[in-house]
Amino acid sequence: MSEPRQGQGNAPRGSANNPSEPVPSAVARRRSSLSLVWLVPLVAVAIGVWLAVKTLAEKGPTVRVEFKTASGISAGQTKVKFKDVEIGQVTSIDVSGDLKTVIVTAELKHAFSEFLTENTRFWVERPRVTASGVSGLDTLLSGAYIALDPGTEGRSMRDFKGLEVPPIITTSETGEMFTLRAPSLGSLNIGSPVYYRQIQVGQVVGYTLDTDKQAVSIEVFLAAPHDALITPNTRFWNASGIDFSLSGAGLKVDTQSLLSILIGGVALDNPDTLDLDTVPDTLPDTFPLYPTREAAYAKTYSRKERYLLFVEGSVRGLRLGSQVLLKGIDIGRVLDIQLQFDTEHLRFRIPVLIEIEPDRIGIASDQPLPAQKPLIAHMVDQGLRGQIKSGSLVTGELYVDLDLYADVTPEQLQRYNGYEVIPTIPTTLEALTTKVNNVLDKLEAVPIAQIGRDLSETASGVNQLVNSKELTGAITELESTLTEVRKIAARLNEDIAPELATTLKETSATLKSAKAMISDSSPVYIEMQRMLREVSTAARSVRLMADYLQRHPEALLQGKGRGR
């Protein structure tokens, strides 16, 4: 049996038992030029491109931060964190071209690209112990890291200057910043607490010297919700250290806390006031920082007037800033004290420049003052005078007292070097000294030496008189006279006194008899009464006869006629 020819079919060879089945034949086909093997590298290339694009797309920004030193920072190890969450890593550390700083390069996550602005801050977080507290203790185990405080406002940046000290307030904290203005910084520093009713509600975050070099602007941050405490009437004062004050009320000690004693502090309050209409509706750009609580609570007025007082006595204890009181109420301050010599009268005088706030003096009367005359000038006409008085016997501090005096010579405001001069009166001590000096002057006018000589001569004369023989004889005669007087007195006592007693007894008996004679029931008294009645009757008859004769004088010749 012969083999089938090639190319006649690819059917299986026929069975010997069935020779009638057709013999399959092979069909020739053209092979494809593409192979599935090439798909593997293509897919690999596509995946690589996709990974590269994704890596480039997700790659975060690279920042360069300048620090003074790279202490604690290592390339490839030091992390960049925000709120203790890792957001990047330091890739390299280089020295700046001027060799003064180091440049730390770090790669951050892509999500922080929009937070890298000119307000973004970097610093190295490491353990720190300051007066305001302890921070960064967790870095003792984990190592130092670069902390980031993102900023959302400002232009985008990639080069930054790192902070040497961590910021007190970060952008993640809610609250508000306020600016205080003070003549000097005092003991305040960054981190000093801010108190409200001895509760810490904020802290000092910065300070700068003003452009006019006359004051210091202090930035304070009040965390929410305490920032709502600030109103246009809020008063801030320096609560640093311990405030001692000694006055007539005794010793007063004021402090906020032990921390404010160590690092200083600021206190605030919203005092009540009667002048609610004068409080503005909007917050000011800056708040004044007062030196003490008393100064913060004191009212301030924008209108101020300056006057001069001429003092002739000593002003030891009067200083710049001393109070000017009117009826015990503080209305001003002493601005300047000088010493002048009056060549015309050859005496010293001391001009004292004061500044008062006339708006502190309210007008209670409905009748307004004359428009052409200011209040102080009107008060001077009514007896307003200045006087230097002692504010404390312990410290010797003096103050200027203004008051109305009814028994002073009328005066008016005068002007000197552009200032109006308020008349003054001597102090109580000066008045007493003047009186003492007057008494001494009068004593000096008394001829004490002549009086002494006269007294000496008088005493000499008295001595001669006492020791004279005439006085001795007179005394001897006086003794003899006194002896005779004693003898006469003894005789009177022995002889005359009994007779005088008998005479007095007889006189007493006589007086009793006379009293019995003139009593109401005695016969003499009764007879005298009867006689007086008869005399009265006779007198009445004589009066009737005289009356009849006056009317009928002819009766003396003719007698009493009929019918008469």
C-alpha cells in the first residue's frame, strides 16, 4: 500500500478496515507578521509611562529654607511635620554662599503646594525651656524635625527664611490680634500672658518700635471666644511684677500671678462709666497700654489746658507728674518745675507748669457761664487759688491743690511767657513760718538788754532794801505791834465777848416784844387800824366840805341856805 502524497490533505490516515474513506489533504496558509509576544514589552512601557506621569503629577513641591545652623537636622532623615503629621522630608543640606547660614532643601507632599505663600513659616522643633513654659519634649525621643505653619494668603513662594524661635500663635488657632501702644516695653516679652479677671485669655506675640521712635507697639493675641471681650471701652494696663502703693488708705499690693511677676503680663477690663455717650461704636486701631490699674480706670479727656503757678517756698517733694487736685479730685499733672531769681525784688521764685483737664469739672447749674470768659478764669475771679500741700507725711510727696477761698484779695488771670498764671497762696507751713518770723522780729525790737540792766538794778535795790537797818527795825517794831494785837484780842475774848453776848440776848428779847406789838392780833395793831379808819373818814368829810365851798363860797358869810 503506497503512502499518500504530501499536500493532498491533512486528514488522518485512513483505516485499513475502511478503505473507502477519503484521504484528508493539507491546506497552506500565510503566517501573520505580528506576534503576541510583542504585547508584553508594550504593556510594560505603557505602565512605566503611566507610573512616571503619575509620579511627576503627584510629586510635591521642593522648598528651600534658610537657617542659621543645621543643628539636629539630617538629610534623608529629618521630617517635615504639620500638627505632628509627616508632610515631607529633608533631602539635602548646603551652606550658603556667604557661609553665614545653611540652606535646607525639603520635598513636601503635593497637597501643600497651595499653602506655600509668603506668610508660611518654618522652624526647627527641638526641646526648649523658657520662662513662659517648656515645649518640644517629644523630640527627645523622636529627634528634631522641621515644623510648618501654612499660609493661605499672599503670593506663592518656594524660598523661605526659617524662624529661630517657634511662633507663639499659628494660623490654625482661632482668635484675633490687637495692637497696644506704650511709651516703653517694660518687662513685657514675647509669651507674656494677657489676663482678664486673673484668667489668662491671651499672650503677647510681638513688639516693634514705632516709626516716630516715641513709643512701642505691642501685638497681643486673644484666643476665641475671649476675643469677644474687647470693646471700644476696653482698658489695658501693664500687670508686670508687683505693684506697691502707700497712701492714706494704707499699703496696697496688686499682682496678677506668679508668672506675671517673672515674665511680665498685661491685664484688661471693661470699666463702667457715666459717659456712655462718649464711647465710640468701632474698635480703635490701637489701644493705649496704661502703666497701672489706677491709670487705666482714670478718665482721659482730649482737651487739656496749661497754666503757671509761681511758688516762693520750698517745693521739695514736688516732682514731674505730681497730681493737681481740685476738692480732692485729680484733674491734672505737673509738667515742669524751674528755679528763677527775681533781680528786681532780689528773691527766688519757682514757676510750676501744670496741665489740667477742664472737662473734668462739670457744670451743674442751668445758667451757662459767660461765653467770653473760660471756666478757670471765671473761677479765679471767684477766689480760685493754688497751693502746694503735702500728700504723705511718710514719703514727703507734695501735690498742687486748687480750691476756692472767700477771704482772698480779688485777682485776675495774668499772662507770663504765653501761659496764664493762676494766683497762689502760701502753704500752711509757710504762713506759720511767717507768723513766727513776725513774732521774732517783734522780739528783736524789744530792748532786752536794757530790760535786763533795769531788772538787775531793781534786784540790787531790792537786795539793799532787804538788808537795810531800817527794814530790820521796821520788822522788829512790827513784831512788837503783833504782840500787842494778840494781847488786845485775848482781852476782847475774855472781857468784852461775854458782855457782847448778853447785849445780843437783850436785843433779841426786845425784837421779840416789838414783833408781838405789831402782829395782826395785838391791841396796838387793832387800835392803829381803827384810828386810820377815823382819819380816813375825817379826810373824806373835809374833802366834801371843800368841794361844797368851792361851789358855794357865799356859804362862809350867809351859811348853808335852804335847799342847799
